[in-house]
Amino acid sequence: MLVAHLFACFWYLMANTNEAESWLKKMNLVDVDWKVQYLYSVYWASITMMTVGYGDITPQNKNETIFCLIAVLMGCAVYAFNIDRKS
């Protein structure tokens, strides 16, 4: 959950840059309460790390795409480390 929280916080920060398009804007979540925005951020992080990837929250600009790629790779590394540790 800590990794999902950290990814969610950074995903939210990516959307608050000055880019014309972001996932918050696409999902019409710009003017809602921060708790709702955080909920969707954690949802994205969890779905990405579990490699389910529904595709409803997707990167909309270059910075979000780069961060999304890093999150996927880090999520895979965390799971690989945990599996290897138990062997």
C-alpha cells in the first residue's frame, strides 16, 4: 500500500502541471474534492501495479506517460523482488 500511495501522490502531481491535457481534466475531476482525486489516483496506481490496466485512467501528456512507464516498471520490480525473496 505504501508503494501505491507514493505512486498515487506522484500521479496526482503529474496532473497538476501546466500541461493542456491531463488525466484529471479528461475524467472531469479538476474541481472535485481532493479526497476524490486521491481516490482515483490510488485506483490508478493499484490497477497499474496489479497489471490489470482497465484503461479508464490513462496518461494524457508526455510527463504522465513517462511517469506511467516508470510506475509500471517499478511495480514489476517490487513484485519480482517479493517473489524472489520467498524462494
